Amino acid sequence: MDIGSRLEALLAVAEEIGIDVRAEPMGGEGGGLCVLKGRRVLFVDTAADVATRYERTVAGLANVPELEDRYLLPEVRRDLERQRSSNA
């Protein structure tokens, strides 16, 4: 599966679990998960290439516990697990 499809699938699941997804131009190196006014917001940098957007999204969502209970494409789950282990 291509990286654009993986990104779309991961963003869809993020929205399903209640994370606000905002696509904004941030200079090509931005993006990530934060909490604003008590709500989780995932910023996706539209100025970045798709690989960077995907990696930033994976890094931001790697430790979100609700993803454990959701179906994820095997490639996406593998990428999240890789990110978790690199954070350890």
C-alpha cells in the first residue's frame, strides 16, 4: 500500500477516536499532536511532502491508547509499533 493511502487511513482513524485533524501549511517540517483547550488536535503540514506528513502523523499518534482497540492496516500498525520502540 502506498504511503498516501496509509496516511489517509491513519487520519480517518484519528478522527474516529475524536482527534481533531487540521491540515495547515507549516513550512514543510511541522505537524504533530497537541492538546488545545482540552481537546487533542493533530496538525498535518500541507507544505510537507507526503512521506514527511505520514512520519509526523505516526510520531504524533504512536502513543495514543485508543488506537490499540481499532482496526489498522497492518503496514500502519507496524509503523506505529516501530515509532513506539524508537521512543523507548
